[in-house]
Amino acid sequence: MPAPVPSHERVSAPGIAFAIASYLLWGVLPLLFLALPPTGAPEIVAWRIVLSLAFCVILLTVTGGWSRFMALVRDRVALGTLALAAVLVLINWSVYVYATLTDHVIEASLGYFTNPIVTVLLGVLVLGERLRPMQWIAVGVSGIAVLVLAIGYGSFPWIALTLAFSFGLYGLVKRRVGPRADAIGGLTVETAVLTPLAVVALIVIASTTGLTMGAVSPLHTVLLASVGVATAVPLLLFAAAARRIPLVYLGFAQYLAPALQLGIGVVLLHEPMPIERWVGFAIVWVALAILTVDMFRHRYSSQRTRKDEP
């Protein structure tokens, strides 16, 4: 009789729905930022931090999560780790908003396509993990893709690689905190750490060019005020998915967001996509296919090994 499937290996329909919803929201996020001009990237990022903190405070109050949050704050190691995560998420948010507002949505999508490969590479460089042969092949193929894209762009794809490495490092840092920080508590700490900097940025903008919040139109004000919710909701859906489905399926779902971003860049924004870029993206997709096949093969092999154990 085969061994029962562990609960963390089962695939639940709600978990799949949460994963798809989170990556759909992340995929269409550029549309929100594109609706915000004349607001510049610094102001958008500053409001995103402040309003995300406000939304998290409301969520902590509604869900009764203040006791867990205070326990997290008293944990100095977790607090320091989340402060580092805050720096990384600030870099990621700033570059992403800048890329969206400067017609680099396609390059931003490349960053999130390559993120799984960068995560594997960081596992070797930072954690000293040993890669399986197919993982090494995927990393090598992705290196060729970066070279092809650099030639195609005529410059180093710094936006894509900054997004990929900042988010990959963010994931590694959050991994060190582990279950001590739930999605709401972790995001609350991160935005609280960044809020003083965001407030200073808003004061500087107000005293120089002037804030756009409330100064453009009622619709613009509503959209700009929604950036906090647009930040927190996908994270909460992602956390809910991660508790219900295996990580291998969650990893597969993450390709949905950059695919939508690529579609927005090509179809809606008409960003240039010469043949060199298509070739570079195609090589990245080959690397992702190799990585995905290896993940499923490794998972299947691990399951068979567990079933054969007495």
C-alpha cells in the first residue's frame, strides 16, 4: 500500500486559485503605475511604502494579529533580518516603478523570468548548495541569454538583473526568518523600517516640485491611494497559496506575472522588440524549461524514494 501523500505535498484547488490570483495581480501592476503620471517614481514608491504600512496596520487590527507582530518586533534577529529585507524590497520597488514609467516594462519582465534561475545561482553563491547537472545547464543557458540580450539591447540589461537579484536576495533573507514572520507582520516591519525615509522623500518632493496626491484629479487620487492595497493583497494571496500547495507548483505559477508584463510591454505599450530580444527571451525560456523539468523530475524521484521506504 503506497504511503499517504504528506499534507504539504497535496495540491488544493484554493491554493492554486490563490497562486494564480497573486501572480495575475503582480502581472497587471504596471497598468496601475502607468495610470499615475504626472506622479514620478520617487513619489509613487514613497506613497507605496506609507500606504502599505497603513493598510497592514488595519489588517493587524482586523485579524487580531498585534500579539504576533509584537512578538516579532521583540525578536532582534528577526527584526534585523527584516530590516535587511526592507532595503532589498526598496531597491526592487524603485527599479520596477522606474522601469514601468520609462518604457522598460519588457526588460522588467525579463528580470522576473530570470528570477528562478538567479535564485538557484544564489543558493550556490550564498548558501553553498550543490546543484544538480540540469540546474547547472539552466544557469549556463541563462548566461548565454544575458550575453545575447546585452548585444541586442546595445547595453547591459541592468534593470532586469537588478530586479532578479534584488528579489532573489529578498527571498533568501525572508527564508532566514521563516515561519516567525507571517505575511502581514513581515510586510508591516519592512514598511515601518522604510517609512521614515519615505516621509523624508515626500517632504522633499512637497517642498520642491510639489506632491501630486490630491492635486491632479479625483480618479488619480484614488489610484495613487490604492498602491498600498495593490502591494499587500498579492503578498497575502501568495502566502495563502504557499501554505496550501507544494513549492514546485508555486514556482511554476510565477511565470504568469512576467508573461503578462511582457504582453503589456509588446501589445499595449508597443515597446521595441527586435529579433535579438526575441532570441534572448527564447533562450531564457529554454533555461526555464530545463529548470522546470528538473524540478518535477526531482520531486517525482523523491516521492518514489519515500514510497519505497519501509
